[in-house]
Amino acid sequence: MLLAAAVNHAAGIADEVWFGAHAGDDAAYPDCRQSWVAAMSDAMRSAYGVGVAAPLSGMTKAEVVALARELGIAREDTWSCYEPDGTTPCGVCACCIAANKAWATAAVRRAAE
Ligand SMILES: [Zn+2]
């Protein structure tokens, strides 16, 4: 649903919409599977002239966080919450917990280097 809204918004101003599906979510969430992304991209490109891509779908969340750190992106610049309080992540939903764990793991790895 959100992806369809993003594609609708992008029509006429962009060729492709990217979203943050990553490896590890594909077992629980069909829309994180590369086959789903390819099918959705074909459908959206046909309907709106805008494709869909999940460029991080081959990476685990920990790998995504490591890449973010390499690029100078801070935890506060990211969003993974399903139950925000306004613009504040809840900190307790499954996505917040997974993101916090990945960022903490990345910090430990970096400190060990
Ligand atoms: Zn949350």
C-alpha cells in the first residue's frame, strides 16, 4: 500500500522508487522477496512508468547498518518503526528492536576493529 502511494507520488518526477527491504525479512514478509519486488516493479512500470527496487535486499540488516556507518549515516537518520508516536520511533516494535540490535552490533564490531 505504501509502495503504491510512493509510486503514485513519483510518477512524472522519477523513474524508480527504492525501498529498504533486506535479507532476513524475506521469510516473514512476502513483499521483501526479490521475486515480489520484480513482479511489483513490472506492474508499477506498466501502470505508472515507475519501477520499484529494493537495492538492499541481498544484505542482512547488520550489513545494511555497516554500510550506513561507512557512509556516515547515524542511527537517528534512519527509520524502522511500525508504531511511531508522531515522529518518534516507539523503540519496542519488532522493527525497532531489530534495528537497535543491528546498530548495537555494528558499534561493537567497530569498537573491536
Ligand atoms: Zn517501533
